[in-house]
Amino acid sequence: MSYVDTERKYKRGPQIITRKDAGAIIAETGLQPNWKCLDLGGGSGFLALFLANLVPSGSVTTYEIKKEHAAIIKENISRSGFKNIKLVNKPGEEFTGKNFDLVTMDMKGAEKVIPKIYAALKQSGWLAVYSPHIEQQIACRKFMEKFFKKIKTVENVQKEWTSVHGFTHPIPSQIVHTGFITIARKI
């Protein structure tokens, strides 16, 4: 069964980081199967589970402060069958560990944790901050610029196309904003 099929079984609670945005993080960082990943602000666990699927010989630890959201993540981990993912029901700011290859964040006040994350990343490690609000990205970039050299902010927009009666065009729909992603590397 593919990951896409498994994901359909996951329960949703808070807004998720979609596969298109998770894919953008993977494309920018070059995620490897043995990476040690940290996910702060787990939400429903979709990003952490997406990462766990791609790091079968690595690990993912996800922190979620809200008990009701952590319960959803726990249920989704059980549904996934992945053994390389761990849930911690604590604030992201309280994370422990070091030598992470990738840290992802989707949480309020993310900018305040950046110095601690920088210290916990291994050399050449990556930080990816996700937020639907550009103001949060601006605040994070201010802190990132004190530590990281290479920083990039993107908004990932996709259109699906179709062919009707021999004519090809985008499927009529609103272009939906999901979020902004700021990615930095410790070099």
C-alpha cells in the first residue's frame, strides 16, 4: 500500500501541512532515508508521518503541546504502522536532542526557538518553518539571519489541468493559499 493510500486513513484535527508543501520541503532539503528529524508543532501529525515514510532507517520525533491534537497524532501513528516516529506531548520549545538533519516547525512563536534549533542541528542540517501567515515568516527570518547564511521563503501554488472537448486548460477553481515555507541551512 502506498503512503497516499495510508494517509487517507489518518484523522484530521488542526489544519495539516499538505503533501505539496511537505514535498517542497523534501525537494529543498534533499531528505535522505537515514536522517534524524524533529517536528515541532505536530498538529494532526501529517508532516511527521510524511517524513517518517521517507526516512525508514532514520527517525522522526514530533512535539505537540495540545493534548487533543497529540491524541490525534497518536492515533495516526498507530494507523500508519511506522515504528520510526515518536510523539512527545510537550511544547516544542522544550524539545531535547541534538545532531538533527532536519527540523520542521509549525507553531506560534517559532522565532523564539531558532537559537536552540541552530545549536541542535548538525553541520549542514536544515530548518524549515511553515506558517500560513507571512508575518510569522518575517519574524522567523529576522532570527534566522543571525545564525543561518542561506535562507529562502516560498509559497507553493499548484494548478491542476484537464482536457475537455480537445481543449486543455486549468481546472476552474480558486487558487488556495496553504502557507509559506522558510528554509535555511546550517553551513
